Amino acid sequence: MALHLTHEVLRLSLRDPFRIARSDHDAGHAVTTVVVELRDDRFPDVVGIGEGYPDRFYGDTVDTMAAVFPLLLAAVGEPDPTPAGLVAAGARLTSAIAHHGGAKCAIDIALHDLVGKVTGRSITDLLDLPGPIPPTDFTLGLDEPAIVAERAIRASRFPALKIKCGGPSDLATLEAVRAIYAGPLRIDANTGWQPDVAVALLPELERLGVELIEQPFPARRLDQLRWLQERSSLPIVADESAVTIDDLDDLVGVVKGVNVKLAKCGGVGPARAMLARARELGFRTFLGCMEETSVAIAASAAVASLADWVDLDGNLLLADDPFTGLELGDDCRWRLADAPGLGVARRAG
């Protein structure tokens, strides 16, 4: 076999406690992610770096990722080091086994990095996506309203804030943030609302200048999502209900937007295809992330020109990002390094 994969489990502290409605993310103080290195016997001096986030909600754990890596690697075979070869390898990854988006994502990102390094082309050049990247928002986790507001002050440079909801003080939290921040607010309930709560909040959300409502109800309750969208002037955005490209057709007429994440759908190639298909179907597109390092954020930024809204702040939530090479501009747009592949490297020391 030409390809060889090694993986490392990283446990990373968060800068601030970060909690969401449907899980505590390790009590909100640390996250676990998996970084891989991919080698190809044909190019012995080149190493491709990838990352996959093991989110139990989608069936991915550190152990399941390690278990399926050999199967996925065997399915990839010996891909041609070309854009077309990456597309073909991605198709084999997708068809090899259902689910396991985190493991597929790690290999897919590493393949893109490796091929970019082999050919001397940046990831955006490989994808032929040189367009401008929208600025990222910044996410504030669930906490007491005054604490969230204090964090909003620190994040006030960002052109929009994403506020995690689904707790007992959602309206008070939004009021506290709005008192000190004038920009757009995006809210994400992570399946944590009930229909009566959501519909009662709609007038207040409009008054407070909320821009969108992300995944208010459980993933399979498309009936509830449709019911709320029919009553809401704000776009409802499916996240947990929009895992892969195969979920999109069922969401037509249900919600107005979808959130695409590499760790859900399986990597750079699947994210590009899912964003393009979502646009064809008339959805507004939101590109999101997990609490990942600059490896996964750089890979996500490579397809960000296809998104209407961008939420790529996972590495900014970390106390220490172990990778370097990705820079956030003064305008809050990610600047990919002008280098082959992803342009990121392990931080020295």
C-alpha cells in the first residue's frame, strides 16, 4: 500500500469555558481532537496533515476513528496527485462506509495537504476557489448573562457574534449582549428549545436584531423546523439535521439555511460539494466548525467563498493552538498562507 497513516489524540484546553445545550463538551473546559499525518511511498519526503473532530453526537469517538482509519485508507488506494484524483479518492472514502465523518474528514484534509505539497499548489488553487472569504463571526457559549456579555465585549471586533442558547436565561443573555454590542447576532440552540418557547421568542429575537436561528429543535423533527420557519421572518438554519449532502433534499421547504461542517460531512471535498448543492437548492449557506485547531480551520477556510455566513472560530476558542500558518486579518477574514497544501505546520516546541 502506498499510503500510511499515523494519528495523535490531542486534548486541548479552552480559553474560556464553552458549553452548548446538547452536551457539556467535557464540562466546557477542554476538547479532544485527532490529528493525522499521511505519507505516500511514492513521495517519501512529503507529509500531509489532517484533522478530524470526534463528536459523539454524530457517532465519532477517538476509538471509532482509530478503528475505521485502516478501512478508509484501504478504500482510498493510490490516488492520483491531481484535483481529479482528490475527487475520486473522496468518492471512495464516502462509499467505503456510512457515517464516520470525523475519520473521513481527517484523511480527506491530509490528502489535500499532501497533494498540494507534492504539486506545489495551495489548497485553494487545487480547489479552484480563489474567491474572497467572508469574515468569521465569534461564538459565545452558554453561561450567566453577565459573563456572556463580558465575553462579548472582548469579542467586539468581530462583525457578528454567535450566541449559544437553549438554557434558562436565553432572552436575558441576548439582552445583555445587545446592550454592549451593536452588530448582528446569530443564535444557536443546538436542539435545546421546545416549540412553544421558540415561537414565543420570535418577536423578541426580531427586536434584538437576530440574523438567524440555528437548529432550535431535535435533528429528526423536521416537522417542527418547518412549523417554526413558516412563522418566522428569520431564517432557520439546519445544523444537526444537515449532516451530509444526502440530507439536503429532505430540508427543501423546511428551513431556509443549512450549516455545513467538514467534521460532519467528511472533509474538504464533501463540504465543497454540499455547499454547491445547497446553493442549487436555494438554501442560504453557513460554514461552521468544531473546536478544532488551525489544521481543520484552514481546510474549512479553503471552501469559505461558497458560504453566505462563516463561523470558523474553533481555533480561537483554544487556549493554545498547536499549529501555526493561518492568520486572521484585521477584517476578521482568514488568510491562508501562500504555500503548498494547507500552509500550516506544527508549532515549534
